[in-house]
Amino acid sequence: MTRLLQLIVSFLTTASAALASPCQFESQGEGRVAAIVDARSVRLDDGREIRLAGIEPTTATKQALASLLAGRDVTLRGTDDTPDRYGRQGALVFIRDSDTSVQAMLLAQGEAMVSAEIVDKDCAATLMASEAAARRQKKGSWADRSAIKNAESPDDILAGIGRFMVVEGKVLSVRQAGAMTYLNFGRNWTRGFTATISKRTLPAFESAGITLKSLESKRIRVRGWVEGNTGPRIDVRLIGQVELLGASEPTGERP
């Protein structure tokens, strides 16, 4: 094989691997981490504040983030570099020359939870797989049995109002009222845990071949911010917030 042919084969192999790697979005720039701002935000030496997209922090995330990123050179990747209302640029963060995002590293350690905001299917699946592995191995926050809330214990969920939570349980009924569909996990609709899905979110489920009525009597995992007064609820705005569980998978917190 000639040298030129070797170079061509090497280039094509590298390009193919890059295309096959998940979360390899367009580069949004590079920089060195100058400070850890909070549990999912860092400041670069050029002054930019970066919010780690795709995850929600746990109590140990900030320390884990400092261990991974303090003083490190990083590459930013994403589909949109428009700053949010706080001036932060959302991105997947990669330590220089690494193919694994910092988000995936945190998830694999059990030091973060998937937020479901990444809509790219392959990337979202990779992040979810990292979290699932940590959950199976009871790493980090998943060592605590109460990390996943049981839908049959609505008072435990309601105690975390205003927080991001992961809840598991069986959908007892699916009801529609106006532009909202309700996945009810309790027989008392006013006090039991409920996942709400607006009409504008339905196309995402339909594209995935999921009818909401088909979730009735199924065991699912729901993640999101807990709201409610008499009974807790999570507003599902992204399809990634809902996971269908296998029959053999343990559900929620048990005494």
C-alpha cells in the first residue's frame, strides 16, 4: 500500500469514527477552565460562562466537576451557542483530546442525572446509558435508595417540590382534559402523583411510535421538576423525560 493510500485510508477511518461517535456536535470553541461557578457551570479564562447541557446536578456534582475540570483545557460542542438569560453558553464539554463528554463522565460516576434536554437521539441515548450504568452499580447518588422516588408514595415526592426528581411507578389511568393529558399513578387524582403532557408535546411521542393511551398499566420512569399543591406532578415537555420500564426492573423506593 502506497503512502498516499495509507493516508487516505487513515483519514476515512478517522472521519467515519468521528461521525459515528455520539455527542460530536459542531465545535463552539475552546478554552481553559478558570473557575467552577456552581454545580454545572464553569468560567473560562476568556470570561465566558459555560453551563453543562444535558444534566441536572446532585449534591456532589460541584466537587466532582472541580476534580475533573479545574485548570483543564476544554472543547465545547453543541447545536446552539446562544447564551441563556443569565449569559451562560450551554454546551457539551470535552476535556482536550477526549471523545467522552464531561457530562457522560459525571453521569457514569453517579454524580449527576440526565435532564433530557439533549434531543439528538444518539447523544441522548449515550448519556442515558451512562446514568443507567451508574444506577445499576449504585454509584454516587444512586447508592441512596431514595434517589428514585416511588410513585405510590406521593407525599415523599411532594416533599421535594421545586426540585428535579426521578419517579418510577405504574400508570393506573390516562385521561385527557382540554389540551392536557394526565398520566395518573394514583387512584385519587387530586393527591396521587401525576405526569402532565400538553398537546404541543404529542408529536414527539407520535414520531417515536408511542400513543399516550398505550402507557396505561405500564411501568414507567418520569424525570423532571416537581410541582403541585395537594398532589405532586411533573410536567413532561420532552419525550426523553419518560422511559418505559421492563417487567423485571425494580420500581422506586421500597421500605
